[in-house]
Amino acid sequence: MRFDIHKFDTVTSTMDLAIEAAETGAAEGYVVTAESQTHGRGRRGRVWTSPPGAGVYLSLVLRPPVAVMNGRLLALLTLAAGVAVRDALRQVTGIEARLKWPNDVLMGPRKVAGILAEGINIGTPDQTVVLGIGVNVADGAHLESAGVQGTALERESARRIDGDLVRDEVLGAVASAYERLSRGEADDILRAWRAAATGVVGAKVEWDGPEGAVQGTTNGIDDHGALLVRTADNLHRVTGGELRWL
């Protein structure tokens, strides 16, 4: 993949600019990066605090063929990006991060990076995915996530970290993982994600069902990237909504 990188000092959100570019014909590999965001986007409408120089904030346009990852596109791309970001951060810091469903990258108990995938015209010949990635490099950046505190690469590694190096390693690792998915190697990605995941088996969770809050115990993920949760009388597939880790 060839990257077409567009750098900005301050934007509302790299996702906003990348989606706009995708909708007006930007090719696969189009990347928006920014020194800071005023309204960075996370899952379920959360905001990423993105002060200048404290993190890597980027969004990447992908145009996977319709035949690729049928029915699993957004979930598998999110999981693959998590594996890729983990690999990239290990290259930069030597630290083995962990993954938390669906889109958190953790060092110790704290979140150091987050991932967001948004689809455009999914299931049509024009289907596009914009993949947003934020990495806390220095103290001051904070990626909000329910029940998870933030940390930064410099805090965890106790040394200065080059943000441009982080960006380049992340993009390279994401491109590699995306190519593996495109070649039909989803099972390898799923195995890598499961091996690096925390709380994917045996954690107590709660989510909002049609009749109110439901509690259960995590039982891994299925091959479509859904979280499996066992309750007293059933095994549930949780694919979205607000999941609370207890």
C-alpha cells in the first residue's frame, strides 16, 4: 500500500477529514494526521482529548473489495488494527501491550491507544472503511474509555518517544495486517488477537439489553469478532452498544 499522507496542525477530527476525502474519491492509502484535534472521535460518541504534540492522531482510507471479509468487515478490521498497533508499539518501545475488546490497546491496566472503524457504502462496489487510530505518546493525551484510565508511551517506557516513528510503524503494521486479511488470513489475525487479549475469557461484564441491564461472564470472541458472554441461561453475542467491565 502506498500512503498519501496529509499533515495538519489542528483539525476537528482526522476522521472527519478522512471521511470527507473518501466520499469525494480519495484513493486507498489516503491518510490524515494532525498535531491536535479539537473534537477527536471515539466509540459511542466519546471524545479523545488530543492536545498538541502529545499523541499520534491519524485516519486511513481503505477500499476493500466487496468479496473480502463478507459480513465481518468492520469487526475484523478493528481487531486486525489492534494487533497491528500492538506490534508497532512493541517495535518502538519493547513493551508487550495487551488488547481489550473491542478497540483498546493497554499497557498494564491503562489505555495507551484506541481504534475506530467507520464504514461507507458497505456491501456495495464503492465500500470504504475509514480507520482511525490514536496513540498516547506523551503525558497530556488521553483516550477516554469507560472504566479504563489512560497512560502514554513515554510514561511506560521512561524515555522520549518520536511520534513520527510511532506513526510510521503503525501505518506499516496496519498495511501488513490489512493485506493478510485481504489474502484470506483472518484466522491468523483472530488467533493473534485472542493471544494478546485481556479479559476476553472469564471477566464479569454488563450491558443494556431490551429489558434492562444484563450481566454475564466473557467467553471469548467468535470468528466474526463478536464478544461471547455467558449468562445463567444463555450464551450471548455482543456486537455493539455499551459494554461495562465490572
